[in-house]
Amino acid sequence: MSENTDPTLTDQWLAQLQTSGYRLTQPLRVIVDILVNSPRALGPVELYDLGRKEYPRLGLVTVYRTLDKLEELGLVQRVHQIGGCHMYLRATQGHEHLLLCTRCGQVCYFKGDDLSALFNATAEASGFVIQEHWLQLYGLCANCQS
Amino acid sequence: MSENTDPTLTDQWLAQLQTSGYRLTQPLRVIVDILVNSPRALGPVELYDLGRKEYPRLGLVTVYRTLDKLEELGLVQRVHQIGGCHMYLRATQGHEHLLLCTRCGQVCYFKGDDLSALFNATAEASGFVIQEHWLQLYGLCANCQS
DNA sequence: GCCTATAATGAAACAGATTTTCATTTTCAA
DNA sequence: TTGAAAATGAAAATCTGTTTCATTATAGGC
């Protein structure tokens, strides 16, 4: 169901999994393929339903376990959306942030400004030591504006 | 258990609830009082436990329903933290953002810069119409740094 | 290419959080 | 004070996510 538009990235992920000591199994390949090619964040159950079209014996437990592996390696990240808190997506890199369509869920990766000036000022004013930040934008994608 | 340090805000919330057509019941008053005075985000079960100290007959279902009402009116907002995705907090206003202590959960509200330049650039580049944004900082509060 | 140790899988049981249902209680306007 | 309607709380039902364990599949050694 998911067209493999980017075999290279799929192969990269599989290579990294193998290097990290994981075995490349059929269920793993199916899940990786779907995630690499998904234009939007997917929840475990969605991923399970999509995966079973390719590999009917797939179990939901395997989906959870595979997501854990991929998250541990930094290949996917969890996204918190209004419609669900356990949605997974190809991970952002460096200063990339997410822009999500509130209607169809489509995800756009954008390079954010350097916000360190804001963070430093806030740290000083509050007495906190800042460890990490989280910036996400929500809106309507070009298709969903009509 | 929660000292009423700001009766005015509690009264404001209750007034807004009444104006919106909701009845002011004992369970509602207890829950509002706890939320207004909490220094950190609370989950439904925590709120339930705290609430029962003041009003032992309180039911968990009522906590859920009350949180829905308060969220609908924009008085509280859901916060997504590592330790839980269904935590509720007094809502931010205007350009306020959240700074959360990853150890004790203490919340600090800070006025963020105006990020509209970033948003406009992103909107233009992506074709999205941006509806809302989400900026949260995580760190250690002054007390938890030792 | 075949064997084998062991990692990975999937079914079922389990645990928790959230929602629904419905009889009873409480609020508030007349 | 009274009664219609909203709100409540107990119990049952749902939905997610986790644990357990017997079976299957992978990858390295031969």
C-alpha cells in the first residue's frame, strides 16, 4: 500500500538496525518501509493495520517493540497531536521542527531559527537550567485550505 | 490541602463557568480550587486523590468531565510531559509559554519573544496557513539543581 | 548450503486509563 | 418551595499498552 519512493532511506535504516545488533526480519522490514514513506505521523494501531495488508501475520506487540527500537536509535520520534499522543514519525534532525496539518495530518519539516537568545533570557529570569525545548506549529496544508 | 492563595482567580473561573451555563456544584468548586492553586500540572488521578481529601464522595468520572469543561472554556490546557500526556494546567495567555521542571514538575510561565517572523517565513515556504504554535521548555528549577 | 544458538515474533492474559450507561442527587429559576 | 434539567457517582464496557511464554526465523559457524 505504501509506495517505496525512497529505497535509499529504507536501506539506511535497515543497515543501522543491523549494525546495532538487531536482526532484519520480515515484520521489521514492513514497518520500516511504511514509516519511511509515510507523509504523516502514525499511531501503533494504524501502523498495525497498514502492516497487515503487506504481512497479515503481523502482531500488534511487534509494532510496539519495533517502534521502541527505532526510537532508541533516533530514527523515529514520538509526536504529540490533538488526535493522539503516541504518533510516530521520521525523526527531525538538528534544528528542524515540525509543522503539522490539523486536518489531514500531513507533516512538514522546517528549519527553525536559532532560539538560544530566548532560552538564555528565560533561563536567567527563572533560575532554571534549560535542558531541551519543543517547538511545533499547527495549521492547514495547501490541500486542506479549501 | 491546597491553600487558597488566589481566591480572585478561583472566583473568575467560577463566574465564567456560570456565565457559560454550567451549574456551580461542590465537586466543581473543589476541582477548580485545586487547579487554580497547583504549582504543577496534574493528571486526572492525582486530581481525584487531592479532591477526595476535600470531598470524599468525589468520583473519577466527574474529574474527567470537569477537565473537559475547563479545557473547552480555555481555562486549563493539556500539557504533554515525559511522565504523562494527560496533565492539566492553568492555560497560558497571549504570548506566554511554559517552562517545566523535569524533576519536580514545577511550572513557570514566561513571556516568549514574538515569533511571528519565524511563523510567517515558515508559512510562506510551506504553503500552510499556521493556526497555532506550541513552544515548551524543559529544564531543572532552582530547587532541583542540587 | 546446512545447523544451531538465540533473537524476534505473536497469541493470550494482564493492567490501566478513559468512556459510556443509568439511576440518583443537586442546582437554580420560576 | 418546587420541579425540570443538569450533574454526579457506581458499575460496566472499551481501548491502549505491557508482560509472559511457547514457537518461529535469522545469522553466524561450519
